[in-house]
Amino acid sequence: MREKRSSARCLLLPFAGCLALALVALPAWSQTYKVIYSFTPEDDLTAGSTLAQDKLGNLYGASWESKQETCPGDVACGAIYEISPTGAVTVLHQFTGSPDGAYPDAVTVDATGTLYGTTYDGGTSTYQYCGSAGCGTIFQLTNAGDERILHSFDAPPKDGIVPQSGVIVGSNGELFGTTTFGGTGAIGVEGDGTIFMYANSKETVLYSFTDETDGGLPSAGLLLHDGALYGTAQFGGTGPCVTSFGGGCGTVFKFDKSGEDTLYEFQDGADGASPAAGLMIDKAGNLYGTTVLGGDLNCNLSPGDPPGCGVAFKLSPAGHETVLHAFSGAADGAWPSDAVVMDAEGNLYGTAYFGGDFRCNQLGCGTIFKIDTHGKFSVIHTFKGPDGAFPRALIGNGRKLYGVTNDGGTDNKGVVYELTIQ
């Protein structure tokens, strides 16, 4: 069963081989790119998948590596790190597996500077599906490094297991998130994932996915807007995709006090497939997101990969989807696997994991892109290796963006960077 969990996360990892794709010239924007920190082997840290920033400008990230090797098999369990505005790196907490968790997904910061997050493994559960590693945790961490375990995920159907994203903080201090497995769903004893809330010292499963029209195996975080939660499920729906995890090409959903509502079901065509990232919303209620697959079905990174290199999309309040850009796998990028961010004018910014400069890697090392309010797509940074490779999620307001890469830098251990747009 451990193999199934790993495979779900590995959907976004590199495949060997690549089609020969021609580079095309795309317009550039005036910007300044700066590597804030390039990780080294001595750090025993990875950049992670996203950052959080407090009011003082400190950045926080979640690493799957750490100096302590206390997880089963004498391996590292991960750590939370801080980067000060001057670029100094501090390890705030190293996980031990049990009871505090292992392999943190992401962190978020509340108004007081307290950090919250989830771990993919670890905790106190002895549920056989999770094995000796545990089923994951929700944790709290002060900026001084004092950790508190809020919840250890336990056996379905009463609980979700294996959160693959962090949490968001509600207006009253509640925490909301998703688990990829668990709940009362129909496929196997593991379940098809949940939406959960942590409040008043208690975790509650708000919804269990069924891998039918509602979706299944959500791997992204949630968006809270006007009292409703919005998100994506990577599988499920009525689309024609067939995988080892079940049918369907993924969904966009809404959850509020009246229950779950499926807003869109991807069809693995021009509309995209397999949304692996969270959503952004504008003042009119339009949702924006990305899919890893679908779009340009002539794009295929390597033989045997599913068709399509992903899309950036807009979904109206009425459920009408508009593809803002279908990635070609060339200079524009491929496999946008993280959420977009929006500036005050409504321009969107995001990353593509592959594509870009094929001198850097046979699949390309990824790009940062912009889609303006008129729908014009532009690449605003192409990764070349020393500046990073394989970018993940952005944070920021559109004038100053921060992000991480999974590789590249001075020692190919990834970087944390700042992009200032003029």
C-alpha cells in the first residue's frame, strides 16, 4: 500500500526522456531575479514546494530533509526552516516521525507570526495502511521553534490520512485542509480523501470524497472565500481518464454549510486534466487554476506519458471554463503543478515545472509566466540551472514574488528566489 501513496505524489516528478521541442521567442517583461539562498549539501535541507512570509519579511519553508535521521530506516524526517530578510537560514524544527510527524508539506503564518502546517507521514497512528511511519499530522510552530502537535490523522472512515498540502487559517483561527486518502470513500479501505477542519482543539472531517462526480484524491490546499471552501481533486469526475487510482480527470469543487458542489469536471481534452494545485479567485467570483495534463494533446514530454502538458484556466461562477493558455512544452513550459497568484490589477503569475531552456535539462528546467488581464501570456523568467530548476509555487503580490525550486543552484539542491517586477 505504501507504493500507491508514493505514486500519487510522484505524478509531478520527472520522467526520463523528452520529445525534441523547438524553442520560440516569447516577450519579456522588465524584472529583476535574485537568488536569496542556494541550498548546499551541508544544509541537509530541501527548498520544499512553497513558502510563507510573516509581517517582518521572514520566509518559511518545509524541507523533506534534515540533519536528524530518526524516521524508520534511519532516514531524515524533514524540517521547517526560516530565511531572514538578510538571507540567513535557521532551522526552526526537525521532525522525529513519532509523535510529531514526518515530511512536512507546507507552512502558513497567521497574523501573530505563528506557523501552522501538516506532515505527509508520521504521528501516532498505527493504522496498517500507513505502516510504522504514521498517517500524518497537523502541527503548530512558534517563530522561536516551539512545536505543538494539534492532531495525528488516524484510520478511515472516521478520519482522513496523508495530507499532501498545508492548511489555511480561517477568520476565527480555524484551520482547513485536505487529505489525499481516508474518509468514507468507496475505493478500498483507504478512502478517497477528505476536507477537514481543526477548531477548538478538535479535528473534524467535513466531507469525504467518493471518486465519482465529486472527485477523488485531493492533493491541493483550499481557498476560503465568503464562507465557502474551494479546491481541486486530481481524480474523479466524469472525464475519460483511467488510472490505477480510479477513473475521472479531476474536478473543481466548492464546499459550504449546504455541502459539496462540483463546479467543473475535466475531460482530458483542450480543457485540461489532473488539477494538482489550489485556486485563486477574483472580485467577480471567477476562479483561476492550472492542470498538469490535457490542453495541447500533441504535447508529450516523453513516450508513455499521458497526453498534454497542462493548462491555465478560468472558471466562471456559472461553471463555464475558459482555457487561458495551453502549454506546448517548449519555451512556455509544461506541467504547471502549482497555484497561480494575482496582483491588484488582476494579472496572474505562475510556474511551469518543465519546459523553457532545454540546454538546462532534456525536459527543460521550468518557467515563470504571466497572464495579463487581456489574456496575453508571457514568460517572465526561464530557469537555466544555476538560478534554479523545476520551480514550485509562488507567493507575493505580483510586484515582488518569492518562490522555490526543487533543483538547481550552486549545488543542485534547489534555491529560494525573489522576482521583482517593474
